[in-house]
Amino acid sequence: MDTATETLHRRFLGHGTLYADLAFLDPRNFTQLESSSLPPLMFQELSKCLLRFDSEATAENLQCEFSNFALQWEKLKMYPLDEYKVKRLEDKNEDGGVEIRCKECPSCNECPLCCYQILRRFNLTSNAYHLLGLAYKFLLTLSITQAACERTFSLLKFIKTRLRSKLSQEHLEAFMLMATERDMLFSLDSDVIIDTVAEKSELFTKLLL
């Protein structure tokens, strides 16, 4: 038991500041921030992760959007949300086959996903809270279960050993992304993919006409 506790402590100690930043995005913690000022180093680590996607995602800008959103949260969550579908990957067999299952989840207005749903519903991610919307996207796409992380690692190891010598770096990255994000890949419309590829080639465009 002591060994397991020590291992968990060592594994998460290096990212403790990032976990603290992500915990601020939980609406159940908003009331604590209303009675006190924001920590001076809030969102410093989260900002480092988001700057690669948006150069405006500084800690100061994130704090500004977050403080305003937290103050408005009690009013925003009064508008009921519809049930939403959560897609989950389930293993079908030992060959690596997976199946996508959709589960209906009622909105609780007390979780980060509901925060993101409300931002999307009122189109607040395009202007007023576009950096905060990016932060919630980052949080919601993290693999938080050990099974999901192990599955991703196994897929990457398989691709590395079998395909690295046969594919260019550009194609290898594409295959790795498709392998690890199968739920998103399976949800895409094949006709849309064909049309998108055809737009980049005059030959394909002529063949489809």
C-alpha cells in the first residue's frame, strides 16, 4: 500500500500545478473564488499548454475571462440544457476492434462539460470567452482513465514498430492521430472527407463530376 501511494504521489507531483489550474474550471469551485481574490499564479501552467493553439492564451487573459464567467455562472446555469450524448469506446475483441456506444447524460450544470455546453449554446466561445472555451476543450479531451492511456500507448507502440519504416513522417503522424482518436474518426462523414480531398486535386474533382 505504501509503495502504491508513493508511486501515485511521484507520478502526479510534477503536474500538481496544472491539476490545480484545471480544478479551477470546475463550477463547484466557483463559489470559493467569489469570496477571495484569484491566486497570483493561477493558470500559469495551463497557459503554457494553450499558447501553442492561441497566442492570446496568456495567464492574465485567462484569469480575466474566468473571473467574469464565474461571476455570471449562477445566471447562466438557470437556462436548462438538453440531454447530451457521450461517446465511449468499448473493446470488442482481442484483435483491437472497438465499438462506439452513445450514452444519454442529463445536464447537471455542476461539471466542466456543462460549462462548455453553456458556452457553446450562447455562442460565447467565439468572442466573449474564446480563451476559456479553449481551456475547457483542453480539459475535456484529456484521457483521465488508466485504460484509455494504456490503449493509446499500445496503439502508438504498434504503429512505431510496424509502420515507422514504411511511412513518411507526415503520413505517420496522421495515422497515429487516427488510431488514437478512433471515436472522432468514426463519427466523420465519409462523403465530406471525399469532397474535402477532391477540392485539393483537379484530377479528383473531374472524376467526381
